[in-house]
Amino acid sequence: MAMNKIQFQAGLSLHEFLHQYGTEAQCEAALFAARWPHGWGCLRCDGARYSCTHNGRKLWECLDCGYQCSSIVGTVFENTKLSLKTWFLAIYLMTQSKNAVSALELKRQLGVSYKTAWSIKHKLLQTMLLREEERRLDGRVEVDDAYLGSARPEKCGRGAASKTPFEATIQTNSEGKPLYIRCLTPVAGFTCEALKQWSAECLSSTLWEVANLLYSVPSFAESTRFLSISRLP
């Protein structure tokens, strides 16, 4: 069996993670660098002059308007009573695992209650979902349509009142290997107008090829302006 390079790509070992993010100060510094890579800026007036104070957590105070904020304001960590290193460890466990990590497993690994672990997991999942929804697929994509919902014995063919139509889309390289995936995007239907709206929201204007698995190929071709639309076998 051929070696899958994706499975053997470089990762971050637990030892390396703890070395980089094992203390609260390290996590605070990493979050600050991610939020303000060019130096602190006031969220209210964009001022760059500040002083630092501590009130349980490090606070930055703008010397121009007096606004105070911490590094967690406006992030998934806002209003948390947990340490940043607990959140960072949760992120590591959820992103490095091959399979989904349950809230019960997070409870054991983080040393928190089940309710807290469940909340952490779903906040992180929602954050990742919102981040990925901003991504528009580019280059070459493969598209398929389907319905989600239970089958009814009396209904034949495609579609039903109890089913939701959706698109599954994946961006690949020139060899057809996956790069990014955009799963289960609900659409109003597989009409020309619905697909036009969907493509405007999910696909980049610089897209150069669509490998089409859609049953509604004519509607899709009419609704898009891409250079190449091909039907996959």
C-alpha cells in the first residue's frame, strides 16, 4: 500500500506544544502576537500609545481615550474564567486528533467538569465553522449535490418535503487531491437562481475549473461564469 504523505506530514508533538504553550505567559504572548502582529492598537480609537495594568489578567489601557481591554476581548475566550493554557490545550487536542474528541475525553484531559468541557468543545467548533464559512474555494473544485433527510416510501425520485437540498464542495490541486472542503452547504434548490447565489457565496471569482457531479448540470452551467465545467464519471 502506497504511503499517504498527508498522514505523515509534520505536526506538533505534545512535548513541543507544552514547550511552546505550557505556561499562561506563553499563551498570553502568543494570543497578543496573533491579535496585534504590528503592535497593540486601541479597539476604540486605533491609538497606539498604551500602558499595562493587571486585574487578574493583563490589561492594556489606551493613553489617548482611556479604553481598557485584555487580549481575550472579542475572541472565543472572552469572559472565560479558565486559564488560557487550558483553552490552548483543548485546541491542541481537538485539532491534532485523527478522530473527533468527545466532551467526556476533554473533561478527563483538561481536568474540568463535563459541562465546561462540552461548552469548550462547542465554542471551538462554532469558531472553526465561522472561520471556514469565510473561505471561498478557488482554483479547481469538485461539486456534488444531494438531499439530507429521511426517505418516504411513497416518494420516488429526487427531492421531498422532508429533505434539505445541499451542496458538497471540495477544492483540489491539479492532480485531483483534496486541499479544502466545504461540506453540506444548504441551498434553496438546484435551480439556476439558487446555484447562482450559492456559487457567489462559496466559490471565488478566480476559480478556473469546476468538475461537476451535479445532476443539474445545465442549470449549473447557466448560473456560473467559470472557464471550464466538466462532468466527472
